[in-house]
Amino acid sequence: MINRALKQTLLDRWSDKKILIVTGPRQVGKTTLLREICEEQGEFLFLNGDDATTREVLVNFSKRKWQNILGNHKVVFIDERSA
């Protein structure tokens, strides 16, 4: 794994309980970096926005659906958010 300066910045803000958004060009390691951080920090829920079922849930969500999906997860990682 390549050591990235962004990792420490994200870790510094990880416990703020706010949304963190990482954007950038394709294939630069955003997903790899965030997966690594999530795995280091403990349990997390991974949702892939490229998956048709996941995309349907993200577009047509309700409070009840989100509660069922999220369960007790404190960290939700949504990869490949599509327009």
C-alpha cells in the first residue's frame, strides 16, 4: 500500500461523526484507501453504487429501509456514487 497524505487527514476527521467525501480521478486508489481505513477502524457497511440493487435502494430510500440496511453500523462506505 502506498502511504498517502490524505490518509492522516481522513483519520484526523474520522471521529467527527460527519460525512467524509473523497473525490478524484479514476483508478488513483480512493476505494483502496477508504477500505483500508474502514478495516482499521472496525466494523463498517460497504455499499457499491455500481450495483443495480444498491443504486435502487439509494435512489428510492425511506427511513425504514435505511434503518434496516444500516442496522448497528456506525460507518457506511458508499463507493461509486453515480449521478
